[in-house]
Amino acid sequence: MYDALTAHPNLITIEDFISQYGEKWGFDEETVEKAKRNSELYDEIANKKDLVCRGFGDFYIKLNTSST
């Protein structure tokens, strides 16, 4: 996973979707919270800073707004 995230920093993982929509999809709170923590860890690995989530239909896109 580390190699994939560093090579493709804008990769969207299942954790991103579960952290955003898990409750709506019927996942329990513990699973959604774990997905959120994993998503944050993956963002750190990918060196993302100042992320903004923008809606796009039923999905969202993480945009890196930092200039570096």
C-alpha cells in the first residue's frame, strides 16, 4: 500500500468511501471510524496537505490545495 500511495498520491481507497458513506451504507460506527483513521494515515503517507473534499454526484474528490 505504501508504494501505491507514494506513486499515486491521489489514489482513492475503499477507506475513503467507507469513511465518507459508511454510515449511510449500513457499516457500524467502529468500522467507519477505523476507515477514517486509515484514510488519514494514507493521506499522511501520500504527503497530502490541506485536503479539500469536493462533492461530485454521489462521490467526492480529494484535492491537494498546497502549492508544494
